[in-house]
Amino acid sequence: MKFENNLKEGSKLRKPYVILVGSASGIGKSTISAELAKRLEIKHLLETDFIREIVRGIIGEDYAPALHKSSFDAFTVLRNKKNFDDTDELINAGFVEHASFVIPAIEKVISRAISDYDDVVIEGVNLVPGLIDTKKFEEEASIHFFVLESDEESHKDRFVKRAMQIHRGGKQLEYFAENRVIHDFLVKKANENSVRVVNTQSIEGTVQSMLTSITETCQTVMLKNTVDELADVVNIIINKHGGTIEDVTYLLPGFREPLKRKVGASDPDKAKRFIKSLKNSPEIKENFEHLYDLSDNVRGNKICASDKKTLAAIVRDLDSKGYLYAESKEEN
């Protein structure tokens, strides 16, 4: 299927895509990045590991010992190890030292892709939010930066399988705890730098969520439902179709301006925890019910999906359940 966003309105060429997918080792970024590139028909898919090898060939181990270690054990060659009282801080310092040598080369690759007007997907552990400067490319490219996360049990399962597949079962398996520290560090840096964090609950769900963010196929709809029915609404949008609820607008009597809340809900696990909190916390539920009562259970929802077909399916399912109060025109 030809990706439908190659041309914007008026036949104006869109900016080339630069899609960055970072995560700790064993999260599934290679599989997910490959599927994402396939869906978007992007032929250039690069791993930062290969870029790192080129940099290693230029900068010797004597000058950059951390570069010549793996991301998870670079801390072992830091000269200032004694300055760190906290083990996690030491691991992260080694990781940052390791990645810092690779990032300038990654930025050169991005610059070349943009100058050649090529779409590119780059994936790897060395994509650290806050270290790689994406802002300088925003005028010339459509930049999309993701960090993938996973719960510890799923991460360990994937980590073991990956280690066995690439025949590094001995050394690499010993460093799962260090990889988990790096996982948490990347998620923390993503949140600090407004980089989207995507949970890797399933390959299909993860790719759908990323496509939704990239294509920005959105529509504002007016929904009418009770707080008790909210779980079903969330299930239709997020769980069934992999969509997102970007924001919610309440029209409240006595207020000149509507009350608008930025939501950005797309993660099935977080949505599940939110619905659970409504059930388990009478105070939270009571607050929502009060807000719903003031707005007569009606609110505007900006819903986004991976493509027009999926967006239409979301609206259709909401309508079939009687939740659709009114809808606006498609925004993208």
C-alpha cells in the first residue's frame, strides 16, 4: 500500500521523514523499526550499532575506552568511577559517555538523508533524548523521536531470547540489571525532553501507536457517555484500534471558554491503570462524575489513528454503541 501522506494539500512535497527509535537492549526496537519502515515504505533503515563501528574505526580504544565497550558495561572503564556513590548513576554515566561518541555521527547521517531528501528510520540504544539535537533538523525534516519501554518481566524475556539468538548468552545475560537501569534512564530522559514513550505490549499495537503519532490523522468528535461507560470508550479507541485520545474539551455552563485538557492517552497499560483507579478510588470517580454532570456527559475528544480507515472504524464503533453525539470534519 502506497503511504498516503507523501503529498500534502496542493501537491506540495512534504518534508522527508527522520524517525528515531531508541531503547535499551532487548526491548524489540529492531523488529518494531523494521515493521514501521515497511508500513511507511521507507527503504533506509539504519542501526546505530553499525554507525558506532565506523566511529570505533576512527577513534582508538586508548582515547575512548567507553566507546569500545558495550552500552551496558561502558561504566567499567570510566576513569572517575570513584566519584560515584550510586551504582545506577555510574551505569548511566558510562552509557552517556559511550553514546556521546556515536551521536555526532548519527547527526551527520541525518543531515545527509535530509540533503538527499530521503526518508530514514534510525534505531538503537545510542539515541538518547537530550543528547541528540533534533531541533536543528525540524525546519527541513519531519522529525519523530520515540523511546520504547517495557515492563521488567517482558524485557527480561526478550533480553534472554535476543542474547541467545546473537550467541552472546554468557556475557550479555550477566548484564540484564545494567540494561534495566539504562531502560529506566532512557524513559526518564524521554519524559524530560518531550520525546514520546511507547509501550511495547505487542508489535502490532506498538507500530500502530507510532504510526498514529507520525501520520497525525485526527478528528474531533463529541461523545456522550457516563463515567462508568468510559472504560468501553477507551477500549474502542486505544485497545481495539490502537488510536490515541489527544485532548478532551468540556463545555461548562457559566464559563466563557471551554475547559480543555491535554491527555495524550495511547498506552493500553496506562489506560488500564487509569480505568482501575476510577473503580478503586471513590474520590477520583466522584470528581469525574461531577465534571461529567456539569457538561451533561458531553465532551469533545480529539482522536487520532494510524490512517483514515482506522479513524473511520473508531468513529463507526463509537456510533454503534451510542456514544457519538456529534462529529467534526477530519483534521488531517
